[in-house]
Amino acid sequence: MPPESTPRRPLLKAMAGGVVAVGAVGAAVRLTNGSDEGPGGAGGLLELSGQGAGGVGALDLRLGDDLLPQVGGGRFRSAQLPTTTHSMVAFTWTGPAEPRIQIKSRRGGAWGPWQTAGILHDLPDLGSGEGTDVVGTDLLWIGDSDGIQIHVAGGRPRDLTLVLLHPARESGDGLLGSETNGRTTSPQARATPTVPRPTIVSRRSWGADESMRDGAPRYNETIKQVHVHHTVSTNTYAKEDVAGLIRGMYRYHTQNLGWSDLGYNFLVDRFGRTWEGRAGGAAKAVRGAHTLGFNDTSTGVSVIGNFELVEPGRPIVDAIAAIAAWKLDLYGRKADGFVRVTSEGSDKYSASRVVKLPAIDGHRDTNDTACPGQNLYDVLPTIRRRTQAVIDRYRNAAEPIAVTRPASLSGTPALGERLVLSPGAYTPADATRTFGWARNDVVIQGATGASYTCVAADVGAVISGGLELSSPGREPVTQVLRASGPVTGPSDVTVRTRGGRKGYATIYVQVSPPSGSTAKATGKVRVQVNNRTKTVSLVDGAAVARFGRGRGFKPGRYNVTVIYPGNGIVRGSRVETTITIPPR
């Protein structure tokens, strides 16, 4: 038998109206014969729909006696059910029941250990207009799986519904948010600096299907707090998994739980990237659905992972501090102090009770939950200090750095040539200079000096140099300059000749770009034998010129000249050789 978790206190009171139908949303259920033990002891396959709303394959399946029979003592257990590929699992039901649910998943042909699907505590407020009487578990990210077994203790709700989701990976998902978090500013920075907006991957970028939202965003009058959560999902996801994982959350929150939108205002992944959650404008006081009773004066940041199991890395801490500093500074708040807020009713504080809470708190400070996990909760003091340091840096800033003569970029963009970034003039003169170089806007690792020598990999690409000027208490200024054109490289022209006894002359030409370059030698070459000339096109860098058809050469030795004029990237060159026409 799987271990049973301890009961939790009720989290969501039943509300009149607003019931969301479950068991049929996006479902495509097909049971087919198979060798695995399936529903009712027979072989069967639980099949997800194709890529439905939001690009997420889905199965919402009501669990009755046929799939989840009673095994005694208020416990229910399914067979090992084969499925089509799914990567996310949750359960929903209506009413005040609190079943204790555990699952096993089959990955790569092997069944894993039992894991708990805990009751979801991240909820909309009871009077917000988007709460329903649908209760759900946390949405577990388990990776690509093709089988599930379910164990329920503490009674099975009459409408207990299994939710299997599989968000498709979209091309480019792994590249989202790969740009740096710094902000490029003009030399004329603002005289009254504010905390800069961090890089945030937009809803459009991660693929939010806006038709899944229910109505317009709701707004708070102000922001007093940042509530920190965790999603209680895996900690081993890859960069390219995150956008799909968020699409799955979005589908679960809107189509299964009946919320108007994704519950969190922002999400942070283990790589330190920040993602826009709920619609309505990242800079605005959008009312979320994440902290029951305390959504009306706050923003919610949820870190993707389970921080009961692991400690948050530095990228996570920095990302939370960056988004918290930006949001709190927009409303003139401090990050390292306390605020008084009025509860709208949670399982920890009754409605209308005034509570003193940290400006940046963990979900457990307002609700009866372990969220955001002990390891993340333990670093909240560090996050508060770091957030306040960011706010102070900009609130107490002196006059901004002034650029009196812009930086300049000199040098010829050619293989082996050196490009030099001159810093210009600025005040204060002791500002710290940080240099960087990029190839087609992708940072060149290790290139951090004031000069850069072009290499073979640069041929065909545009090189740009960046200079950041920084000084304590001042907003940094960044200048980016591009080279005058793409980097060029020499061509390597190889010529072979063959003379025929009938006076024919065949010239074989191969034009190659510099070794290590991805550039192509294209265009035409001019071939001259004695006083006869032909122009032929290169195909994959090769060309053949044939002479003597109709009027051959007499036996003897002739001069051959091959001229490749170049194509703007691979430079031109000239080769001279000879050809011998043998006696007839």
C-alpha cells in the first residue's frame, strides 16, 4: 500500500453558482485492447485529445467504480492504466471533500514511486467573482509518461476527475528569455531613476491562447505585498519545457478549475527567467488568484519547482528580487518592512481581520499550507534584503552618468582584423567600464575587452560592441555599436585543368570560404584560356568551364587565368596557371 498523507484543513468553501462542468472538457477517451492491465482488469488505453486549446493535449476523465474501485476502508485504487503520452497530472472535484490522492507514473517502461497530489492552496478570493466550487490538486509535472495508477484515501468524491495534460513543445521554446536582464538606456538617463523593469517573457511569447480567458482582467487599487509561492512540480525540467509547462497550468486553471485566467501574476523558473502570468499588463496592479484572502493588495510570484525537496539557486533568488523590487517601487513600498492588510477570508485569517505581514511573504504566512516550501521560505529574508538594496540603489541615486562624447567603433570587419571600441567621454570620469561583444546579437563568450579580433566563425556575421558605464548610486548607461558591415574573409580558389587530344580544354574551379566559417562562396567566376574567356556560375562552390567545342586548341601550352570577384562576404581572388593540349 502507498503511504497516506495527513489530512489538511478545508481550503475552499462551497459557493452558490459558478459550477464548472468536469469530465468532458477537451476529452477524447478511447479504450483500446492492449497487453497492460487496464480499466476493470482488461487491457485498455486512455487516450488524450490532439493538441487542443492552447496547444495542450488533454484528457478529463470522471473516475467511477469501473476505473477506481474501492479496496476497503474508504480507500480506492485503480489498475495500472496505460495512456497515450502525458506530462502533467491533476485531479478535480466539487464540494468540501479532502481526498488524499497519490499516483504512480510509467516513464520509459518503468513504474516510478508513489507521489502525492496535494490539494491546491493557491486560490482566488471568495468574493472576487471568479471562484467556483471546483476544488483541485496541485498540477504535477511528471515528464513524458504513458501510464498511471491512482490511489485515493479518505473517500472518493462522486465527481472525482482525472486531468491528464500534454503541452506540445513549440519551436523556439528553449530560447525564450535568453536575453540578458539588463536594460539599455540612452545617454540621457532619467534624472529621477526608478527600479528598471526586469526582462519578462510575455504571454504572447510563451503561447497564451487568449480565447481561454474569461472576461477582462481585474485590477487592485494598489500593491502592498509580494506573495511568494512554488508550483510543487518537478525540479528537473529543461529550459525548453518551461513554456509548455506554463501553457499546461493556464489550461488547468481556466478550463478545469474555472478561473478567469492563470492564477499567478508572474512565474520564475529554475534558470532565473521571469514569465508573465495573468493578463492585464505586467506593470499594472492586476488582481491574481494565488493567495486566498489576500489577492486584493498584492502580486503573486510562483517559482516553478518543489522547494520542500531542493534549495533555490542564485538565479531564482535574483529573479524574485528583481521582479519584487520593480513592482514594490512602482507603488512606493519598502521590501524589508511590514504592512497591515485586511483579510478577505482565508483558512488562517477570517474576513475583515487586519493582519501585519512582511511586504514580501511566503504563502504559508497567509494560508494553512507548506507553500512555498521550507527551503524557499528560509531564503525570504535574503530576498527581502536584496530587493530593498535594489530599490535603494535607484531611489537614492545621484545625478545619472552623463555621456559627453559617445563611444565609437573603429576597424575593418574582416577575418584577422581588430575592431576597437573607444569609450568616448563621460562624467563621472571614474565610472566603471564593462565591454562585451556579440555576433549577430548573440553574446560572444569570453570577449570582454575593449578590442576584438575577428575569427572564422564571424565571417558573414555582423559584430557589435557594447559598453556599459556604471557607478555606485547611479543608473548604468549602455551603448551598443555595430560594425560597418558583415565580416569578410578571403577565398581559397583551387584550379585543375585537363587538355584533350581533340584540342579541348576543361578548367575545374573550386572556391572555398575560410576554414571554420559557415559562409558560402557564391556568384560567378571568369575563366580565360589564352585569348578565350567564359563566365560560369558556382554551384556549391564549384564551376566547370569547357573550351574547344567547334574550334579546338592546337597542341601546346596555354596560359589560364581564373578570377573570382567575391560576393561581399567571401572576398575575390585571382589564380594563374597553364594547360597543356597534347598532340592529336
